[in-house]
Amino acid sequence: MTQPQTKLRAHAKDSAIFIVVVLVAVLAFAVYTAALTATLAQEVLDNAVEENTSRADAMHAVLNGQLSDEDFTQINTADDMDTELYEELQARLNQIRNMNSIRYFYTAKRNVDGQLVYVVDGFDRESAGSDFRRPGDLIEDEMVPYISQALAGQAIYSQEIIDSDWGHIFTACYPITSNETGEVMGVLCIEADMEGTYTFIASRQQTLVNTGIVAGFIVLGLLGLAFWRIHRIRAREKQDQDAIVEVNKRLQEALTESTEHAEVVSALATMYATILQINLVDHSYATIDSTPLVSSVVGKKGTIDDVVDAVLDTFVTESMRGQMAEFFDVSTVAERMGSSDTIMAEYRDTHGRWLQSRYIAKSRDAAGAVTEVLYCARDFTDEKRLELDLRDQLQKAAEEARRANVSKTSFLRRMSHDIRTPLNGIIGMMHVMDRYEDDPAKQVECKEKILHSADYLLDLVNNVLDLSKLESGAMELEHKPFHLGKMLLASLPVVETNASENGLTFVGGREASHMVHMNLLGSPTHVNRVLMNLAGNAVKYNRPGGTVKVYVDEIASDDNTATYQFHCEDTGLGMSEEFQKHAFEPFSQEGKQTTTSFSGSGLGLSIVEDLVEKMGGSLEFTSKENVGTQFVVTLTFDLDKSAADPVAIPAPATGVDVSGCRALLVEDNALNMEIAHMMLEELGLVVNEAGNGQEALDAFKASELGSIYFIFMDVMMPVMDGLEATRQIRALHRADAATVRIIAMTANAFAEDKQACLNAGMNAHVGKPIELAAVREALATCA
């Protein structure tokens, strides 16, 4: 073999070895690229699922205590979208959905046919288009398994990301239980858009494919080059050397292209601001990507132990440095990770931002211990603040629920005591009456005590209802004409009588009051409620031989308004300085002995304060133990310019003679029917009866024209209620349908209930329990 041939073969052998080395390097790089891409892609997906799971749990925790039974039972069809309940709940869901970047946020349940249907869709109705679901719309098939499991009482997360017609969706479904029965009413579903995450992963996977294609072409080119070199082994040395130069040139281009693809791989972790590759065996590291500040501290590479202190001082707030020093200790990372692929820690930096640090396993030894990791860090301040805000809301909601439960228990305990006390008096006196049935004096005494207990019980019910309406915001003030002098003439004699019965002296009254303007516009019912509550306490917490003083002074006026001070003073037990701090709290009682048989519910002053505040007035008081208490309520009213102040106040009407008039009494309760029947006959009326609104309507239709002069109508009755019966009677085509006097006789005694009766066509209203004086007044009003 000639020397040139030997040289050629040596060159060919060297070229073949070089080609094999480059081929192995390209294949190794391709495998490394694929492994790193798969690891980071899975990390991106796991992070997205973890974030969505945490966010969904927090949203469910906030809403679970706010959703009530009626949110599922009262919303069934698209017609319910116009209700205030639906609009309020839909707006709340839409607001939370927007705050959390959630795609779908809705409630669902089974309808009467057992089908899974939407209840409230949290989408914005105007911008959602065809994606918006109305109450009663059927749930899509892909969601049925998840919602069914949630209705069975199990919170369920999608084990795989649903690939729906509109893209990849992460789904979480939670059961919502009834506050009253504990049964599952429906479900809360949260669907987060994962399309961006999958698009990101797909784009990086496409990069991997492109890299593989390039590597494949390189491999094929190298194999072709090797084949070509074997068949050209006998060519001239110059040509071979030129070919070798060309091959080296192409290899350099391939290596350059591989380096560029390595930079693309580092861009896969765009969600992380810092990425380091750390060798856990020798504690060396290399920076893959970082911010300028991080680079200034850690540089491009080095030993991790040399930079830990600088990292802690620069990036970690002082209170968390001990915790993060343990996390950054790479000598324990392999032990802490174990078989897990990642561990994570959260901390605040020196500027108050929240950062998340994570170790991701990159390689393991034969025993499975981690030997190399990727360290990644990112700023997640916005997500952390949202998490903390939701946690605070959850804690506040839990605390409010706890306080509400304590208040409910206290309320029930007090009500049980305060209701049972007068009931015990009523029941006990009835037994005493049975025992002394031949003793008329004892019978009269027992009846008075029974009536006294019943009055207290009625006052307690009224106070509880007033307090409930005030706390719920349902209390509505009137703005109607009233005569202040007449109101005082009607109410103050009641106080005087109550004081006299308890051995007290009443002073003041209408004669001691100074008022220039009498015709006012306001809410006389609530003004009287304030005055009577204060006067009632003045009597109750007085002492034998004491004094109660009630009067009114007009202190200012202009062309449109007048301002009054209502004074209530007593010489009673007074309040301690400590109790005065809590005097206006509901159910607050000092426990002092009263002049009456009952200590009261502790609601009166709370109601007075709320009513005065609602009427735009002020309330002041002074009190001293064993000396007495003085209350001053200041209220301003509009002047009623349509009425002239009379020189003298007319005496109240004494009533009208209705003897012999025929009346129809409509009442579904037999005991109430008997009581009302007796009272009406005592007034001289001839009474016929009807058990509900339909019977009343039929009886009126069947009566002779003008034969029925009065109809006393209950409101809440089966078959047909009193309001509907009144409307149908007024709509009849007969002359007396418009003139017959219809008087409500009902336990619905609030201002809005009275107005509803008048709106239906009734002439007057008498509240239960029925008092003969109230019936006479109603007859006088409409006779």
C-alpha cells in the first residue's frame, strides 16, 4: 500500500471516528432536549392544575356559606331570571368569575324530571352570547359524570383536562348543602380555561419536533457523508482534504444550530424569572436564565454554598431567612425530595413581593436518589395576595357565622324564657279560675292577670318583629299626614293608666307640652312606638310612689319643617354606669326588680335607638342609680301645608250605631271565628260566616243586592286569600260591589300589610288580637 493510500485510509478512519462522535453528540442532545422539554411541559401543566385547584377551593370556601336553600329552590326556569334573587346571585358569580379569570362559574341541580340543569350562570349576559346558559338548560354530556358525583356529596376535580368543543378546560364541582337539612341542594361548578397552557406546551413540543427533524437531517447527512467518503477513498488527497474541510464546516454549522436550540429550550420556562442547574453531588451550579439582579449575585456558575448567604441577604425578608436557609441547603435536597419530582417554598423578598422557589428533579443515580436538579424561582405576588384576601374573607365569614350562631342560641334561650313566663301566667291563672269558679272576685282578678300576661306577650312579639325588620332593612317609614296633638291624646292616657295601676304618679301629658304646629308629615306609628317604649320602661323600672313625666316641646321651625323634643323622665331605679355602656344592645338587661310581673325582653331601647336613627333624629339620656332616668328624643318633621292647625282639638268619635246591619265574617280558624262573631254581635251586627275567600265570594254573589253592609275579611286563608277575594268582589258587575264596606281583620299588622289591604280595595284594617275599640274605630271610619 502506497504512502498516499495509507494516508488516505488514515484520514478516512479519522473522519469516520469524528462522524461517529458527532452523530452520538447530536443524538444525545436530541434525547436531552426531549427529556428537558417533557419535564418542563409537565411542570407547567402541574402548576396550572395546582393553581386552579387552590383557586377553586378558595372560591368555593367563600361562597359555600353564602348560598342558601332558596338560591336553588326558587330559580328553576328562564322566567326566574327577572327576579331580584337571580339577578343578585348572577351578578355576584359574574364578579367573582371576573376577579379570578375563570371561564365558567355556575350552579346546577336536578330538575323535577331528574335531569341535570343549570341554575345560575356566572357569565356576563351581554358579552357571553351563545355561551350563556339559562336556568333549566340541560347540562352538557361531558359534565354529567362530575356533577352527578358532586350531587352525591363528593367534591370532584377533573382527573384529566376536559377537551371540549371550546378547548381544554379544568373542572371542579362542589356539593352545596342545605343550612337547614344538611342535604345536598345542588352543586357549584368552576371551569378554568387551560387552552393557553396547552397552546404553550404544544408550541414547545413543536419546537422539539423541529429540533428532531433538524437532528435527523444532520444524522442522514453524516451517514451520507460517511458513505460518500468510503467510495471516494481512492480519490486524490487534495479532493479528500477539501471534502474533510467541507464536512468540518457542516459540523460546525450543526453545532451552532444545536446551541441555538438550547436557548429555545431555556425559553420553555418563561413563567420562571430564574433557572439554575445544580449538581447535588459537588454543589456546583450553572445559570440557565436569570434577572440582572440575580446574575449580579450568583454569576454564570460556581459553588452554591458560596452564594447562599448573599442570596438570603439580597432577596429574602429578614423574618423568613432562617426558613429559606433550610430550603436552599442543597446537602439535604435529595433527602427532602425522596421519590418526589419537585419541592417548593414561598417567601417574601426585601421589597415585600411574594416569590416561589422550586427544585425539579433532573437526574437520579442507580439507587433512585436525585443527583441533579433545576432550581426555578418566580414572582407570584398577585396570586398570593388574592389567596390571602380569600383566606381573610373565609376567616371573617367563619367568625361571623360563629357570632351569628352564638347570637341565635342566646336569642332562642331568651325568647324561650320570655315567652314561657307570660304563658305560665296565662295557663296558671286559668287553673286558678277553675279552682275558684264560685268566687267572682277571684275570677275578675285572674282575668286581669291573664290579660296583663297576654298584653306583655303581644308586646314581646311586636318588639321581636320590629327588631327583625330593622336589622334586615325591611322596616319602611311612612310619610303621611298626622296630627301630633291627637296622637298624644290617644297614647298618653294609656301611659297614665299604666302608671296609676302600678302606684305611680303621671305628670306632663298634652297639657304640659308646648307645640305650635300640629299638622305634620311623618311616620306616626313609629313615633308612637318610640314614645310608648320609653314610657313603658319608665313605669316598669320605677318604684312605688314614684313619678313618670312625659311631654313634648317644639324647639324650632321654619316655613317647611318643625323640630320637637320628646321628654320621658322617671324617678325610678336608674342605670349603673357600666350598664349604660350596653343599654342599647339587643336583649341587654341589668336584672333589676321591676314594678310589674315581667322583667322585659331587653329589646325596647334597641328598637327606640334604631327607629330614631331611621327617622333622622337623635337620642340622649342621663341616668343615675336610685335617682332616675331622663330620655330626650329630638325629631324633625315636614309641615303639612295642606291642613290648617285648628284652634281646639276635637274629641275622638264615640262610634256609630250599626245595630241590625248584616255582616259577613270570613275566617278560617274556628276559635278566631267564635271570638270575632261574639264581638260583632255585641256591637249589634247580624253575622253570617264564611270559611275562606272563595266561600265569601260565593256568599256575596248569592246575597240580595245591598243586603250585606260589612265584610270582615281575614287575609291568609286556604283556597282563596282575603286580598284576592276582595279584588274579585270589587270587580263584580253589581251596584253594591263597589260600596260594601270591607274591613281587614288579620294578624298581618305591619304598615306594608295594611297598605296591601287598602290597595286590594279594603276600607279599613283591624289587627289581631282583636280589640273591640279597634273594631268600633274601623266602623266609624268607613260606616
